[in-house]
Amino acid sequence: MAPASLTRRSIFAQAWPIMLGQTTVPLVGLVDTAIIGRTGDAAALAGVALGTTIINFLFWTFGFLRMGMTGMTAQALGAGEPAEVDAMLVRGLGIGLALGAALLAAQLILIPLAFAVLAGGPAIDASAGPYVGARFFGAPASLAVFAINGWLLGLGRTRAALALQIVMNLVNAGLDILFVWHFHLGARGVGLGTACAEWTALATGLWMVRPHLHAFKDRVRLFEPAALKRLFAVNADIMIRTVALLTLFAWFTNAGARLGAEALAANQVLMQAVGLVAFVLDGFAFTAESRVGHALGAGSRPALVRAIRLTGEFSIGVAVLAGALIAAAGAPGVRALVVDPGVRAQAIHLLPLVVALPLIGVPAWLLDGIFIGATRGRALRNAAIVSTALYIATDLALRPFGAVGMWCALMASYVYRGLALGVQLPALLDSVARPSARP
């Protein structure tokens, strides 16, 4: 069950399924954008953008079910504790289903509150409301799938995680097309298709991990005080970190909404490219999570340093290629996705900033993976809070520059986060230098 040796070949073998699987996530977003974008309705496209921000904020508040699960599972594996590895899976599934059910029950309060906070306007809210309502039906499945994905990544079983992601995204894309183009359900159809895909993914994931669920018999271990204390301590910090970053992106979306439906719709199109780059680079960030966690569990400083160096080399190379690809294919891609001339012009005008974003953002994405694998929740929490606060201040300062200022502030946020985590990297390395130090 242990990961393969730390070589460039083994790093790439572990990363490519994640890259391929993660690439399908924004591709589904591109399908959603194209389906709504080809209707020529800028308000509907902006509504899906606003609704996606609301759902991402609410669901990814509990993203610790993926991130914390990866690091702790990898560390249990590195420490040679297979019973704890299986216990992590059962704990994660139980917590995910319970939290998802709570979200579903609270939707009558959460949805109006979200629309009161985000400034969309009547036309945009009219499209976003049905989308958000449909997405809530997938909440329990979505959060449980977070846990399964995190557990698989922690074990280095990236091909299984790839298969799960492909199943969910293919079902999502297919149902979106069916509900919007055939049944003419509009934004509600996009949300309903995603919710159904999330339940399909949960069923698929449970089938994948069934041997471990059947083999787990130690019920007492599930409620072991030390394990639960660490679980909640790490996850509380990661939860605060996630809320801070979701606040950042919600602020960005709201900044676009204040500039009007065209600006918000253009941002939705451009964020598909940003998401595609981020998800591809996540292939190496997730690999870093697994490898760093395993190295810390085994108490090996050389393995930790090598994992950071090799995943860093790949991340920088892919970031350069991604920027070149956006520069070459960005404008034709915008023209293919959107028919509204105002949205097209706005998106193409902002493309040069998106070209630079991969290289600017790669340190933050990779360092996130390193610290998640190390389960250094406090470092992640503090970096996210600092970078979000600085981003908001930067955005306010650049408001006179309109959409360009808004995107420059977003790019600066990646610099802030990378620096805030980078200054804490020496302390992480030093923690393994001492033989007695264990995470």
C-alpha cells in the first residue's frame, strides 16, 4: 500500500491521473458555460456564475473533508497503521453525510442570506436562485465524496480517484445538456444535473472502497479521544482557511457583479481558464500532499525535501506551458463559448492578465499542497486570513481601474498567500530534522 519510490517517474505516474481527473472539473464548467452562453442570455450566464460562487462557498466550507483526510491518511500510512487508515475512511464518510444533511435542512435560511450578501440584482438572482436550490439536493453526496477523494489521494490511489472524478463529470455534463437543451430547464437544469451526478459519484465511490468498509471492525477506534482531538483541531484550522479563501473569491465575484452583468459573465468565462490551470497544477499539489504526509509519517527529512523539490519542478514547468496555451487559445476559446458581443469584448480585453496568472499562482498552489500534506492547519489558516485581508485592501485601492484593477488584485492575492506560506517552510523542514519530532 506504500507509495512508489520518490523519482520523477513515480511523481508523474502519481500526478497524471489527478491532472486528468481535475481537468474534467473545469471542462464540465466549460460545458455549463457553453450551454448557457450559447443561449445569448448574459443574465442567465451571470446567474450561474453567482450561483456557483454561493454553492462553492457553502460546500467548500467543509473542504477539510478532502484536505484533512489526505494528509492524515498519508501520515497513518507512512507510520504503518493500516487500521487507522480504514478508520479515517469511516470517520470521513460519517461526518460528510451528517454535515451534508445539515446543509440540506438549512437551505431555507442559507439561500436568502447568500443572496442578501452578494449584490447580483433582480435579473441575475432570478437565474441564480433555481440553480442554487437544485444544487442543495446533492449536498450530502458532495461532502461524502470529498472524504472518499481525500482518502484515495492520501493512499496515492490516484487512478481510482481519476475514475471517480470522470464518472461524476461525465454524468454531470450529460445531464446538463439533457436538462437544458432538451427539457429547457435553464439554470435550474444545470444545478439539477450536478446534484444527480454527485449522488452517482457517491454510489461509485462506496463501491470502490467497499473492501475497506467491510473489513473495518474496530468500532472503538472510531471514537478514540486522541484521534478525534487531532481530527477536529486540524480540520477546524483548515475550515477557517477555506472560509477565508472562499470569502476572497466571493468578494471577487461580487466585485464583478457590481460592474454589471457583462463584467460578471466575462469573469465567469475567464475563471474557467483559471480553474483549468489550477486543477491541472493540483495534480502535483495533491501528489505533494500524499508524499509529504507519507514522509512526515515515516519521519524522513530526505524524503520530505525530495518530495517538495520534485513536485516543485513539475509545477513550474506546467505553469509555463499553461500560460503559453492561454495566450495562444484564449481569444478563440472566448469566441467559441460566448455569442454576446459585450461579454466577448470584455473577456478578450482581460486575457493578458490571465496569461500571467499560472506563474504567479504556482507557488501558492504548491505550498498549499505541502502544508495540507503536513496537516499544518495553523499555518494554512494564518496564511489564508492574511492574504484575504490584503486582497480586499488591494481590491478597494484598485477600484478606480475597473475590471483591470479587479483582476490585478486577484493576482496579488496569490502572491500574498505564497509569501505567507513560504516564510513558514523552514520551520516545517526543521520539525523533521529532530529525530523525536513527529506530526
